[in-house]
Amino acid sequence: MSDNLFLDLRQICKNFGSFTALRDINLAVQKGEFVCFLGPSGCGKTTLLRIIAGLDLQTAGQVFLGGRDISRLPPAHRNYGIVFQSYALFPNLSVFDNVSYGLVNRKAPRAQTRQRVTDLLKLVGLPGSEAKFPGQLSGGQQQRIALARALATAPGLLLLDEPLSALDALERVRLRQEIRSLQQTLGVTTIMVTHDQEEALSVADRIVVMNHGVIEQIGTPMAIYREPASPFVADFVGKVNVLNAQRVSGSLQLGQMRVPSNGAEGAVKVYLRPEDVLAHPIAPGDAHVFSCQIEGIDFLGSHCHVHVNAPLLGDQKLTVYLSPNFLSEQSLRAGSALTLKLLPERLKVF
């Protein structure tokens, strides 16, 4: 067992009647690590967070925190702070009273409590707001107060249950960066539940991808994105092209194009990220180059999703990422011909 191991989940199962919400979950979280539980609605990620918090009791398995078995302890005896999607602030209490709530319950000295609240409000970017009430604050500000309240008792573990999903897009991006910065400053071990892949990729040290009550893959954001362990992970995390191919005699046959490939012969699905198909630079004599026709362009500001049909690949459709500048310089639009280069080393075959 690692000396740095802080949270250890062993063979966690959870049943609701005949429905299995979680099945044989094993996870080790290191001290100071930021881990995201990522997956679609109903995959079990929030149930797992609630089991860690003691808000739900596992059907089987054990939870260890700091080497101590907390599997059957009530929430009040577990060393964590929690932030919910809905802020869960007391509307009739001031910001000061909301943030100091846990400290007051622990009978902390008044001067120490006041200093702690002042320090935390400065840390979350809302100094001087002690006298305000939740109703006077924006959604992002309320979530900052909820975060300060969760951190007030200096917990060993911070649990975040989709804390940003109720916010608008700009505020979501701003606050997720602040949460990550705050977590790194304090060094608090953090677990965040999210269904937003971009959110998980941008803040996590490691991502736990879940589906139908099991863990599909655990890894760094780069590993999850670049080396998905299953078709579900490849499809759920980021955008991907799924192409039909045949594996024959050590090669992968994509329409009329062949690329080297090992494995059993027969029909396969090939997964290819849009950024792994290049429009430039392409040199004369380059391999794995093909012509296609643009069927549509989605302008997304910094880049475009370009949808093409590739006769050489068996009339299969795929999406590539190109810059608006390149499209403009080449006078490319729907109906234009386009030459692309496929990166065979980036093909993922399941």
C-alpha cells in the first residue's frame, strides 16, 4: 500500500432492490489528488460519491480514509466537506453564518472563526461579503460561498457533486479554473462528479470513467483521451469518427486504403479523432492521403468541424477539425474538394 494513499475503495457494490447501481468498484486515491468521476446520467457516479460521504450505505465493500475503515461511520464522523449542484446554502443566514456553520457546530473560538471566514472569503474571491445573504448573490458567487463553507473545517477530503452544472457557460469555465487553482493551493484531496468531459479533462489529475455501474477506465486526462480502453470511452470522451473496416493479412482495409494492423481477421470498428486527419502539410508522395468532398461546415469560432465524404475510404463520412483561416485561404466551402492525410498510428481498433 502506498504511503501516500488517502482514499481506498474496495469492491464497492450497491443494489437498489433488484437494480445494481454499482458493481465491484475498486479505486485508490492519493493524498492531494484531484479525481473526477465522469460518465453519463445514471452511470452510478453520484451514488459512489454519496457512499464515500456516508449519505448512502454500500451493499458490500469497504471504504478507507487515511487508513481508517469508515465503511459504517455516519457522515458527521467522516472528514470531508461537500459542495452540491444546488448550492444548498441557508437562505435565511448571512454569508458569514453560512461559511462559519461547521465551525460554530464544533464550538471553535469566535476570533478564530471570524479570521477563518475572512481568509476563506478572500480565497474564493468574495472578500467583504460577510453581511450579504445568498439571495443577493449570483449563482457563481453562491457556489463560491458553498465552497468556502465546505473548506471551513479544513477537511481532509473535498467532495464536489456536479458543482458547476447550474451555472452559465462562461461562469462554469471561470469557476472550474478557480476550483482547480484553489485545490492546488490548499493541497486538499478532491473528488468531483461531472458529466461534462471538457470539465473533467481540464481540471483532473486522473479521471474515472464510469458506465452502467462499473469503471470503464482510470487514467490521466491525456491517457483517457488518447488511449481509450473501450469503445464506450472512445465515444464518450471527446469527438470521434467511427469507421467500418476489414482486417486482412496483417492490414486494415478502409475502403481502398490499406494500413498496417495486427490482430484477428474480420470486420472491425475503427475509431479516429477529428484532429488526427490532416489537411496540411501534405507533401507529394505522402502515404495515406485521400480526396474527399466537403458536405458541411460548422463554424465554432477558433476552429471548424468539417464534415466530409471519402470515396477512397468506402464512401464513409467523417469529421475533421480545420481552422477558419485555412478554409478561407483555400476558398473551401460545402461542395469543395479537399485532400486529407490520415495518421494510421492514431487509429484505434476495437
